[in-house]
Amino acid sequence: MTGTSAVEDAFAAVSKSQLAYRSLRDRIARRELSPGYRLVLQSIADELEMSVVPVREAIRRLEAEGLVTYERNVGARVAMIDEHGYVDAMQALGVVEGAATGLSAPAVSAADLGRAREVNGQLRALLDHFDPHAFTALNQRFHSVLFESCPNGLLLDMVHRGWAQLSGLRDSTFAFVPGRAHASVAEHDHILDLIARGADPLEIEIAARDHRWATMQAFLDARADRAGRPARPTETL
């Protein structure tokens, strides 16, 4: 008779935790689990046919990423979109990603530009039959091509952390203001043209930063319109 070793048991637990994490994260990204949705451990475990232990670990991981919040006597919930937190995160990401893109520009090869243009073509193809989740995934792939060559490791780490922090909200942004996607694709072309012609890195940095902030502004304007209040002016952001 053979039994599983402690190492095998630990590996199985990690694998189940990863499975639960990916399942919950994807459902949050697709908006199947909307902001404020209560995450009941046992119900999720039953759905995934596993114990509550790996589900608990998955929820803790999502909480660390800001996608889930935990309240005493209430439990875990899908994080609400906090307007001020969103603005802070998008402003910060615009600054660090813009700088990383500008610093990366001299190292972006013709092959890199070709890959980025191909991805932007895929983004453009999604516009007629819009899928916020697919658009967001391709959008991250596009920008990664342009900032991953950044020679400043600390700055690049800040960009990665900024994307992780906003991971659940970016789908929400494009779902909330799908019209923003058309302008986003056009702005991608502009950034690529700047890099291709060897523009000053500062000009590229500003274009990448303003691109990120334009998405933020579109979200805020749409929120204001739906709430029946004046939009926050760009200069106050």
C-alpha cells in the first residue's frame, strides 16, 4: 500500500489553490462576479469540487492584489471600484509607465515594433465585436512590448506592480466606456510612430503617460454623466 508523501500533498494543495485563484480571478475580470459580490468559501469550494483550504488561499491572494476586500462579520467580497483609489493608481501608473516606455524606446527593435503593431491590429479587430476581457489582455501585451526593455529595474518593477494593482479594474473601465477603446487603439499607433522615427524619449514618455490618463479621464467622465454630476476637469486630476 502506498500513500502520498507530504511533498505530494503540499503540491496538490498549491495546484488546487492556483486553480481556485485563476477561476475566481477570471470570473471577476469577466464581471461574472460583480463589485460587492460576497465570496462564500463553502459554495465556491463545492463548485470547484475541492476543500475550503485552497479557496481560502486563493481569496487571500486576490485580497493582496486588491481584487477582494475582507470585512469583519461580513467576509470576503469582490472589491468595489473606488474612484479616488482608481485615480491615484492610474495617475501613478501613467507616470511610471510613461517613463519606462520613454527609457525603453532606444532599445525597441524593428521586430518589437512589428509585434506591437500586430497586437494593435488584433485590438482593432475586436472593436466591432467588443470583448473587454480580451481587449484588456491584448492591451497589456501591447504595452509590455514597449516598456519591458526599460533599463531601470526599479522603475520596471513599479510598472508591474501598477498593472497588478489595476488588474481587475481595467476590464471594468473598458466595459464601462467601450467607446474609449477606439481612441486607445489610435493612440497606440501614435506612440509606435514616435518610437519608429526615433522621437525624443521625453516626447514618447509624455505620449504614453497621456494615453494612460486619457483612459482614466474617460472613466471619470462616464461616471459623472451617469451620476448626473459635473465631470472632474482634467487639470484637477
